Amino acid sequence: MDVNSYLRKEKTICVVGLGYVGLPVALEFARKFRVIGFDIHQKRVEMMKKGQDPSNELDSSAFEGCDIKFTSDMAPLNKASFYVVAVPTPIDQYKNPDLTPLIKACETVGKVISKGDVVVFESTVYPGCTEEDCVPALERVSGLKFGEDFEVGYSPERINPGDREHTLTKITKVVSGSNKATLDFVSDMYGSIIKAGIHKASTIKVAEASKVIENTQRDLNIALMNELSIIFKKMDINTYEVLEASGTKWNFLKFSPGLVGGHCIGVDPYYLTHKADALGYHARVILAGREINDSVGGRIAREVIQYLISQDKSLKQTKVLVMGVTFKENVSDIRNSKVPDMINELQEYMVHVDAIDPHADPEEFKEEYGIDLICDPNGPYDAIVLAVSHHEYTQMSEGQFAVFANDKALIFDVKGVFKNKIRKFAYSSL
């Protein structure tokens, strides 16, 4: 395990899974090393060959000066000696961890690894998953023995979609290894590209746990804000004005209420609670936070319905526009978006709902959620829900809303972007 042999390009790195996590890692390594980028989706591979990021996170300039070969063919993978696995780790319909993509990736790597190779996982998992689930899959397919023929490491991803400031090289990288030599090697490999520095975790489980609690902590803080917004609304107090006032104290943590989706905050806590259940402990605080956050979409829908009813209109004759369907602002990622929850609940009341989003792919959204996106508003609307605060929407004026809104329309501004700016219409926020 010698980094210099990779710097001399005598050995090759392979990154398995080229999504919003894997692609930045592959390209950054490719600035110094020879890299094979593997993804099972041929369409994505063809885009990357042309210098296009399918996730719309990286500019074409990010591909320049990189020694990388993109492929969906397994054959070239056996030329690598250092493998980085960065595939999704979602939850199933019962909110249990779905390790299918991860185990399939292990089986792919298991077919091509050789004696002396190292496999590092970046996918978010519960503590123990790397050694208890991934290693057996690697051994089973490869016929090699862990600890004798190959080693593993874990280095949790910390990519924040849509964030142009806290990028891969600017965030401290946590690394771990199955023994000291592997830890040092993994540290040196990542240390060659990460400018912010390396933190060596004492064990793989510590590194796994460090990742899963990062998003669990955020989830719980947002859940607190969502619960506070319920209480303050009953008191006729604007939650965002309260947070603005509290935020003047130096040690106040600045979180805000909102829809909590995506493939991290809305998912990772379930990996930790799943493991806790397996060990005989039922996590109460974490699951309470999850319950609160998962209910926000329905809560917004019900408030909109209550307003429409107050206007003495038949719900079947009302129209609602939902602006934004991705899981967060200024990204194209729709995975685990909570906006469909809100749309589905509105439709259960027989309300006509139109949804728009300048970033989401209509075909992908239709395939994932069974909901059509329209290109432009087709008003007039009785209510407009600004569900995702894309830049295109936050720059709008009240007059622009008036173009496709009824005179008595409700503007439900989920994130409070237009606080004190909407005067002609009824206004609400979390």
C-alpha cells in the first residue's frame, strides 16, 4: 500500500457510483491519479464522457485536466487496486435501510478485486455495516479473505448538494481503516486531495457513527423548529420573526422549520434507529423528530385546504399551484422530496394541483412520483405554495404572483422568504 505507486500511475483508482458524491471524488482523484469511474447507468456515463454532470452540481470545467475513464462496463475495473464505493443507501417503504445498491456494488467489486487491494466505502450506513454486511459480500464473491488478501476502510461523504462554498476539498475528511497500515494508506490517499485536512477515526464503526449522527443532529434541530412553528401559529406569532429575534444571541443555533427530504437528513436517522432496534433499544427522541418532520407536507396541505374552505368555494373548483418539487433549493435532485406528500394530500380533497420547478426533470419526477410537472403556471390559482425556495422564485415580486393568482388567493411561503412583502394576498408560512 504505497501512495507513490498511484502518483506514478503504476496503479489505478476505481470509483464505483458516480452520483453527487462519487463524481466529485473521482474527478478530484483524477487530477493526480489515474482513475476509472464506474456507474451502472449508461446514459449518465455518456453524459460524463462529454464533460456533463448528470446531477447538475459541477460545471464542465471540473472535468478538465482529469485522467479518468468513465465506463458502465465491468471489464476495466480489474485494473484498479484502490476502490471507492459511493452508491446510494436509501430506505424502503417501511423506512428500513435498503442496502441493495450497496451490496450490489460490493458484488461488483468482489468480482474484480485482487490480493492486496483496498476497498473504501463512502456511503452512509449504520455503525458496523462495513464489516458486518459489506465485507462478507466481498469475500463471498471474490473468494478472497478479509484481513489476509484485502483490506477495507470507511470515509463518510460530506457533500452538501447545491453548496458551492463547502466543496469536497474544503471539508475535513474523516477516514478509517481495518488496521493501522490501511488507515495510514487511506489517510495519505485522501490527504493528497483534501485541503482542509484529515481526521483519523480510531475504528471503522466510529467513522460510520460520526456520519450518521451529523444528519440526525440536524434532523432533530429542524424537528424542534417545526414543532415550535405549530405552537407559534396557534398563538398567531410569526415563527421566522421569533427566530430572527432569538438569533441575535451569540450561541443560538440558527435552524428553521421546513420540509425535510433528500437522501441524508430524511434518511440517515432511520439507519441509526434500525441498528438501535437490532440491539434492543427503541430510540425515542430520534423517531419523534422524524415523525414531526415527515408530517410537515400534510400539515401544509391541510392549512391550504382550511383556507380554501373559508372562501366558501367547492374544493373541486379550486386550483393550487405548487412552486418547487426538488428536495431542497437550487438543486435538481428529487430523491425523497417531501413535496409530493403535500401534493397527494391536496389531491385527496379533489383540489386541482399544478406543480412547476425550473430544476427538476419532468420525466424523472413523473416516473418517481406519478405526478406531472407543467412548464408554466396556468392560473388563476386560489392558492400558491412556495414549497422550495429556488433562486428563480425568491427574486419574484408580489406583482408577479398577481399575474396568475386570484384576488383572494393564499400565498403559503414555506420558508418565510416573503415575510412582510406580501400585502395584496392572504399570506402564511411555517
